[in-house]
Amino acid sequence: MFALPFVFYSAGVLVGLFYILSFSLVFWLTHAMYADIILRTDHEPHFVTYVKTYLGNLAYWPAVAGFSHDLF
């Protein structure tokens, strides 16, 4: 929360704007890809289920540990 004002203060306005624009683009792309997965999948929208469907069992268990509330 305080990192971005610090970047503006220490590096300048142009670098700060670059970081705001680039991180906004990354967050937008991440949400757009997740929305695309939700719209293309027929089953209930649960993050852990998507991980198991698209990434397999190896990525499933860390997702269960981090997002166990999505299972219920």
C-alpha cells in the first residue's frame, strides 16, 4: 500500500506512472484470463476445480492448501 507513493517519491513521476500502467495491465490481463476460464467452463466456478481441470493434480494440492474454502 505504501510502496507506490515511495516509488513516486524516490524514482520520480515518470517511473511511478510506468509502474502504475504496467501493473494495471498485468492485473487486468489476469482478471480477463480468469473470466475467460469461468465463461468457457461448464461446472461450478471454484478456483480449486479450475486448477485441477487445467493444471492437473500436481498443482491441485497447493491450491487446496491455499484456497480450501472454495471446496465447500
